[in-house]
Amino acid sequence: MKKIIHVVGARPNFMKAAPVLDAISKNKQFKQILVHTGQHYDENMSRVFFEELGLPRPDVDLGVGSCSHAEQTAKIMMSFEDVVLKQRPDLVLVYGDVNSTVAASLVAAKLNIPIGHVEAGLRSFDRTMPEEINRLVTDQLADILFTPSKDGDENLLREGIAREKIFLVGNVMIDTLKRLLPQAEDRQRLTAIKEKLGLSLGKEKYVLVTLHRPSNVDDTKMLLEIIRTLENIAEQIKLIFPLHPRTRHRLTGLDFDFQATGITFIEPLGYLDFLALQKHATLVITDSGGIQEETTYLQVPCLTVRKNTERPITVTMGTNKLVGQDMELLKREAFNILAGNKKSGSIPPLWDGRASKRIAEIINSVLEEEK
Ligand code: UD1
């Protein structure tokens, strides 16, 4: 029996791994092992996602927790090496671009275990982003590269990756979104969020905000400038801001008075509540990668507070616009959208809910060939 280890660690990994695990489980020839590195560990950053996405409990939890990049990567490598030596898998599957992704890839590569990278080829061309370093290294080490869009293939070819290793499969996040949207839209759930936030979803207009990139929240001046701009927007429309722990830590460190703003700050939400809120938002303001894609799929206007994106298709085809760190531009674009001037977009090719099925088929044939 062939063995596949999936490695997840941080919030954006969970919705990518869930459909792939499920699609591969159809082939009874494979034993699947799920490893959680513990990069994210809070109840609402990790466990709630396992439950809502129907992910099995991890077979192994490395429990590394939060620390500096070097320490976190090193701790994952040391613990994951033991797992790989014990299990001797035929394939290690890694997801996205977080520290857990690159750490597991380094371990597998040094033990000569083939690596599959789901969401390969994305590039922001900005090496000050930790994720860009993770993407570059992981893709150099991977043996099977699953890309979500054509730009991914082009980036990989330009970096000298052999064409036969690259498979354009589409976007696995959309597989999860399509599967769970009906649950997110469940009437009871909508009523519960409505009560929690004091708004009437589908009727009352609101803006949804998420910000956690170091470039936006670790720099105090930038963070306060963003908050001031959001307060301006909140004078016109309700603004809901689920706070990522990194952002909450930064603001708390500044003795920030959360109550004094017109912004509705809340704890991070689970997958289903957040999806429901995205679907009904008038506008989403974010610096996340995945949310740029989800809003494009949902055709909800998105303003991204970053100078670049590794997901350019959300701008060229989708509803996303980059506003950089220019707060005047953010305000102008936001008010423009609130006035009804929405950018229309379309859904990129292969973002059809079947990406994980394609991945499973490719893995079947690659591992079969090796027999
Ligand atoms: C990580 C990913 C980023 C992804 C984001 C999604 C890297 C380099 N970055 O960033 O790409 O967009 O996850 O959330 O891998 N913390 C908690 N509880 C938790 C997790 C984190 O309190 O469960 C706090 C800790 O103080 C920690 C900080 O948040 O120091 C940042 O966590 P970390 O995993 O280092 O990076 P993220 O900013 O979450």
C-alpha cells in the first residue's frame, strides 16, 4: 500500500487540504496520514476549521506553536524528520506558502521523498514577503507542481522547472467554497451571525475587513494610518473586522481603545461564518491571499491593501483591485464602490470545484507508474 503524508499547519492550509484528502480517499490503494505542525493552534484558528471542513483529526500533531521564522521552521523540520523516517511515505503533499510548507518540503527533499506542492507557481515578485521565499524554495524542491492558474505555469517554466512536473489543475480553495457555500448560507446560521453582529445579512450593507500581513500590521505608523482610514469608511457603512491574533497583539501593544472606534472588531471567525459574511458584503478590504480568490469567485468587490499580489488573475479577471498602502486611494476606491460603481469580473478557468479530483487522478497515475 502506498503512503501519502499531507502537511498542514496554518489556517489557509486547511481549506486546501480538505478536498484533496477526500478525493484521494476514493483510491483504497493509498494510506493517508495527516500531519498538523501546530503553526496555528488557537481554537478559532485551527480546530473550528477541522470540524467545519470535515477534516479527519491529525494523525500527528507536532505542536510547534509561535516563534521566530527560523525557530518555527527549524522546529517543524526536526519533528517532521522523525515522522518521515518512521513512516517512509511515497509522497509528501504540501499546501500553499506558509512556514510549515517550506519546512516539510526541505525535510522530504533531503530524505529523497517525492513532494507534491498544491498551489504551486504563484509569485508576488516581492522577496520581502516571507511567503514569497517559502514559495520559491518549495517549488524548486517539489517533484509534482499543481498550479491554480496559467500564470503559475509561466512562472515555474521561467524558473527552469521542467514542464512535465507542472500540472494546471485549478484552485482547490474553490472546491471547498463550492461544497460548503450551501451550509454557510443555511438560514439558521445566517440568523445566528445576524444576531451576533447586530445586522441583517442580505439587507443591511456592510464592509468586511481582514488585515494581518507584517507589512501592514507590524509597522505601527502604517497600522494606525489604516485604522484611521477604516474609521472614515465606517462613518458611512458598518465595518466588520475579525481580528487575526497578530493584528490583535499589535493593537493591544499600542494600548489601542477598540471601543472608541466606529469599527466592529470581532474574534477570528470559522470558515462557514466568514464565507457567509463574504458572500453578502458590499465590499471586502483585505491583505490576505485566499480572500482575493474567494471574492473573485463570489463576485464581491475586493480592495487589497498590498502593492503586489501573487494572484494577478484576481485583478485581471476578477473583482480585485490593488490599492497598495495608499490610504487616499483606499478611501476613494471604497467610496466609489459604496456609491454603486462595482468592478465586474468573471471566474477564472478551472476554478470549478474539481481541482482536487484532478490532483487525485494525477497522483494515482504518477504513483502507479512508480510501481
Ligand atoms: C501565517 C502565514 C501567512 C498566512 C497566515 C494566515 C507564514 C510565514 N505566514 O501568518 O502566510 O496568511 O498565517 O493566518 O507562514 N498566533 C496566535 N494563535 C495562533 C496562531 C498565531 O496567537 O493560533 C499569533 C502568535 O502571536 C504569532 C502570530 O499570531 O506570533 C503570528 O503567527 P504566525 O503563524 O507566525 O504567522 P501569521 O501571521 O499567522
